[in-house]
Amino acid sequence: MIKFNSERLARLGYRGLTATQYNQLNRELYQATEEIVGLKLASRLDEAELDEFEGFYRSDDDDGAFDWLRKAVPDYAEVVQGVVAELEALLEQTARETRAPFQRDLHADLAQPSPPAESGD
Amino acid sequence: MHERMGALVRGDPLPSKLEELQKPLFAVIEELADELEAASKCDPAENTLRERLKGDGSQTIAIMGQRGSGKTTLLAAVTAQLLRDERHLVVPIMRPDQFSETDSVITTFLAQLWDLLCIERDESGASLHADAIKLLADVSRGSAMARTTTGALEHGTESPTDYADDFVAVTRSGVRMATQLERLASHLCLPDDEQDRVRLIIVPIDDPDLARHDIISILTDLQVLSSVPGIVPVTCFSPEDLNGTWFDARQRLLPKASEKHLQFLLARQMEKAFPYRFRFEIEPIAPSQRPDFVPISETKPLREKMSVLRREVEAVSNCHWRFDEALAMGKRKFGLHNALPDNARTLVQLWETLDAIDDAQSSVDIELLHLTLRRMLSVLSEGVAARLGQAASGLMRLGSPAQGSDRVRILEIDFSAVNFFPGTTEPEEEISAPSLATFRLRKIHELKAVDRSEESGISGKYKPEDYLSGEETAALLALQDIAFGTGLFEITGTGLYMSNPDWRFLQTVRLANQVTDDTFLLLPDARGLSEVLRVAELWNQLAILAPGLSNEALLATTIDAACLTLDPDGELEACTDYDAAFDRAAALYAVALEGDGSTKRAFVQWFEGDLPLQWHSALLSGDRIQSLAYKHHELRQQEARQEYTHMVDSGHFENRLRLLLDSHASADPSAEEARNSWIAGYFEVASAFGSEQLERLSFLHSRWQRDSAGVRAGAATLGGLHPSEASRVHAAPYPTPEGTELQAAGIDALRRARRAARAEMQIR
């Protein structure tokens, strides 16, 4: 079961975001997953299948369309998992690259010798 | 005019703006009389001292206001009231714009006073004011001397000694004249008998700013007169005009003086000539009061007159013409003000123009109706034409009767220098959620018009001064209301419209995650003021309802909004039944075909050309589209439609398809637009309409099928896995630079991945 939540993002390196920022990023991840999964599944259908799939929507039968799709693309769950894995890898790499300069600055600050304490005389 | 004069003589009530100024004005006159009386009772020694210390204090009462605001009427009403009271000595109203070369305010005053004093005689025929007349003669002599030029002295004297004597006499004459005037005023104003009351000499002066004479001399004369205790000039003028005239005159005298210095001098002279205590300003008539304007001696307000005109126009032309309602607008709407003129004079003229229709005993003759409408066009265009630097006749030109019609005239309008558009304060919302169809609507905040100067027209950026005021914009639309809305004119030339580009600007539509041309939710075109206000109001109601509606309900509600353009009182409500909304529109289409006027024509055009743009396969199923298109085709075959052939752009849908496909074909192949396939969603309706673009659409159709199937498949597969709110992970209490950058980078990476996936899909 895929969960789009802040814990998952934190695991990918997105720490220190506000709740609003987590929610926005989660929403974007969900939307990207939905669109890319859809594109991948549609690319697996030939023209006759596309007509058939569209036919369900012509008669407002959304449930029938999903049942038909599960049969037409039996490995749809793997497609979803594959897209999720690709996007997670992309996000993880992006987080690493984005955080690198901040990490360098932090190390530089830590390496800086602290100023001598003023004498009380 | 005769009736108005009679009303003034009788003392009938004035319009409220003027009536409310009368009381304080009379109170000031009484105060001045009381002050004179108090001064007259002072110890003679104190009075002598007062005279020696006398400054240049003026007691001129100034009635100020814009041109046409009713200044002259108020001056005449005040004068008439003072004459009826018979307490003060009131000379006839002086009009400096009618002065001859040799006239001046003082000489005219003296001549008028002379006439007044000579009228009253005893039984033997001797004047009752012999002493006053003698004093008046002294003043007149002094005045004549003061006006003698040095050139005339040189001609009139033989020896240097005579010249010197005369020169001294002449140069002193001005001072002496003031003293003589005081004696005369004192004689006339202060009673011989202690039982009698003090009276003033009232000198009404109308529009000194319009005189051909030097304004500085006029003001100087006014100051001389008004500094004499007992003499009270009451004048009226437009401060704007007076300042302009004074400035020009001073600039001629002091060509090297800076503008700042001249402004300083002007302010000083105005303060001296017209003390604040004696100023009475007539405010422009507020927009909400204009429809209720009633001229003196009349009882019917302007709004009733306009309703009569509407009735007559509608009787002749079978149109809905809500002109009177638009011009009765009290509050500002969409930045537009009431288009009626803000000054009393023009409102009186408008009222009188409409009176011709109201007076007609039987049904109104079409010629009289046209004459009235033409005069209304002139009255309403005056202000805005000046703003656009044109003559009123340049904005609208009436031509000959239209061919084949005895009631329709050709009217050429030229508003090509004006750009008209809606403004919104809501930013364009970004749409990122994958969806087969997403709509975002923005509300109209303001309706704006811009005078396109050459410079800004090219750059497309307007300077603040290019924008027309709310009143000017409303006036242009009111002109169009007459031109287009009455059904009595055949219009040529360029007008202002609210049409498809404006609705496009106010909506964002994504189909299968693709950017579209945002032309799906359209309302009928609007040209006249009443149409524009109605359609803007309906759009905003639609925009408010939109977030709570399904896509189909939004389309249906848009149809209802379009239908409500023909029903001024209807409130827009959410509609979920698309077929029922279509049937309502179809019924109204049949009605509109039978009528005149731009509102009905716009509805016909909308039904035929704009409504089918909703029939996209992302929005309605193909079967329904075909059924709707069939019904639509049938409706267009009815007999009444044939008369409309030249008025409706029947190729609207076809042209739009062609343009979209051309634009798609010419797009840069690497651009995202080139990958857009949404246009093919019109395949069903194009097929039902027998479009020539069908073949071109068919090339895109399979791609569109795949794109839309992708959206549907994605939604079907992931539906229900909605992201949950930030949970156990400890969120930062406030944004940090690192967190903000991480979020932005993550969103950017995900969007790039989506674009890459779309691009990959096209290559396959």
C-alpha cells in the first residue's frame, strides 16, 4: 500500500519542512504518480483497446472501465510500483543535491575556530 | 425657459443641491447687514479711526461650481428672493460677458444704481433720491477721471502746469472715488430714522470669468466695490475657468514669472477677493441623485422620463432595452459610475429632450423618436468626446435611413481609439492536478477603458493617464446602449465589446493536463451599458458557484447564465441538468430570433457560435454531443432564422477549429503546445456539423484518445490513495531556507518528470 505522507518524504531526505510544505510536496508527488502511471498504462493499449476503454466513459461506467483496465493490463500494480520507485529515486537524489551546499556551510561553520574569550581584567 | 423664469420669480423650490445653499447664503447677507448696523452705532470718533485703519477686506459673496452646476440659477433665485423681500437695494444682475469695450464692473454698477434711483419719484415728478443722485454723480465723475489715460491728458492740456495739475487730480481720483462711494453707500444704506433698518446694496454679477475684459481689472473693481461698507457683490463663477483666465492674463503681464510664483499670486488674490467665509460651493450632483433630478417648476424626475422613452422604443422595435435601469444606477458597479451628466444644466437639457416624447399625446412618431435619441447621443457624448480629444460628432455620425427600413438609421461609431476590457484582482491559479478537465474562473473586479495613445498602443502598456474614468467609460457604454440596444440603428464602425477574448482572460481550462485556448465558458457579447453590467454580474455569480460544481454542472450553469442575459431580474443558481439547460436555451433562441436589439442578437450569436464550444469529449460523452449537435442543427433550420443570416457569424465554430489546427500545425515541434491533442476532442461535434476540418482532426484523434485514456487510467488506478496531511514527522514551525529550497527543488523535479513522461508518450 503506497502512502503519500510526510514520513515517506522525510525518509527521502526532505526534513525540516513546515506542515504546509510537506502537504504541497505530497500533493505534487501524488499528481506526478497519477499522471505518469496513466500515461504508461495508456501506452500499453492499442487503438481498438482505447476505443473499448473510452466506450465505458461514453456510458458513464467508471467502475466498468477500471475492471476492464485491470484485465487489459494485468500487471498494472507493478507499473504503479515502478513509477513510484522511479519518482522516489528522483526525489532522493534531488534532496541530496539540494542539501549538499547547506551541509558544506554547516561543516565550514563548525570548523571555524571560536573567538578567544575576553579576559575579565 | 419661460416657465423656469416664472418659477424663479415665484420662488418655487430649487433642486436640492441649490436649495440647501440658499439658507446659509441669506444668513451671511443678514450678518453683513447686522455688522453694518453695529458699525453705524459706534462712537463717531471710533468710526473715523476705523475708516483710517480700513484694510482691503472684501465682502463679495461667491457662488462657485463647475460649468452648468446651477450657479446662475442660484444667483437668479437669490436675487429674486431679495427683490421679493424688498429690504435691500438690489441692482439688476450684471453680466460682464456682455460688456462693451468701455464698460467695467464699477461703471455698470453706477449706471444701474442711477437707473434704480431715478425710477422712484414723488407726485411732482421730482426724484426721491436727489441727494443720493448727486453723490452718485460725484462718484461717476471720479470713476471717469480714474479711467483717463496719460495720453488723453497730454492731448487735453496746453501747458505743463495744467498737465501737472490734471495728472495729480487723475492719479488721486481712484482714492477719492472710493471715499465718494463710501459716502454714497452710507447715504443709501444707513437709515435717517433710528426706527428704520439698515439695508445693503446688493450687486449680483454673473460669470465674471467669461468676460472678454481683463479679469484682473474685473477682480480689482470687485474688490473696490466690496470694500465699501454696505455694498455686497454676489457673484458666481467656475473656479477652474476663473483661475485659467487669471493665469493667462498674469502671464501676459509678467512673462518671466515662474508658474509657482503666479500660483502664489493667484492664491493671494483669490483669498482677498473671495474670503472663505463668503464662499458657497455647489457640489457636482452625486451619481445616485442624478436619476431623480427634477428641473425647477417640474415634478417628474429624469428616471420617469427615461422609462417613457424606453417604453416607446420597445413598442417600436420589439427589443428589451434596459437603458433606464442602467442609467438609474446609484452605486458604483465594476468601477463604472452613473453615466448621466453631473451638472444641472446638462441634466435640464436631457430632461427637456425627453419631455418631447413624454408630451406626445398618442403613440410617438418614429422621426421624433430618432430626434430624441440623436439629442441624447449628443448630450451623453459631450464629456467623453472632450476627454478623447474629439468633437462629439466625431464619435458618432448619423447617416441616412437603412436600406429597406423606414425606422432604422445608419449610425457610424468610431471608438477605435479606446480599448475596453475587464480587470480582475485574482491571480491566475496554477493547475497541477491531473484531470481530464479542470476549470478555474476569476471574478471581474473592474471594467476599464483606455485611450490608446500612439506610444502605449505599441508597447501594450498603459500609463495611468490613459485610463478613462468610471464616468467616461460608462458614458461610452451608454452611447452604445442607445446605438445597439434600441434596434433603431444599423451600426457601422468600431465599438466596444465584452466578448470571447474577455471571457478567455477570466478562465483557465486544462483538458487532459494540456493547456487549452480557454474558450469554453462563454456568455453572449455585451455592448451597451445595461448589457455589460448584466453580463459582468452573471459572470461573477458563475465564478462564485464554479468551485462547488462538477464540470457538467458548470457547463449547464453557464448556459443558464447566458439565458439570464435576456432576463434582467433572474438570479443565477447552480444547475446540474445539462439537457434541461440546453432546452431552456433552445426555447429562448426561438424567442430571440423574433426580436430586435443587441441583447437578443448577441444571444442568437452565442447559441449558434459559442455554445457548441462546450461540446468537447473531455466534458460530455460522444453520444450526448451527437444528440445535442443534431438538435442544434434542427433549431437553426427554422424559418425565423433566415432573416438573421447576415447578422450571425455562422462560420464561428468552423473558423475556430481551423485557427486552432493552424496554430497547432505551426507550433514549434519542441514546444509543449505542439504535443497538445485536446483539439481532437471536438471530433464528434465537427463530425455532426459536417466540418471541413474533420480530416485534420482525425489525425490528432488517436493521440487525444490515448492522452485522455491516460488521465482516466491514472485516476482509476490511483483513485483513493490521496495524500494524507503531515503526520508523525515533526514539521518545522516556520519555513527555513533549507526546507523551502528542498520543497521547491522536489516540486520542480516532479514536474520535469511529468513533462518528460508526456514527451516520451508522443514519441511512441
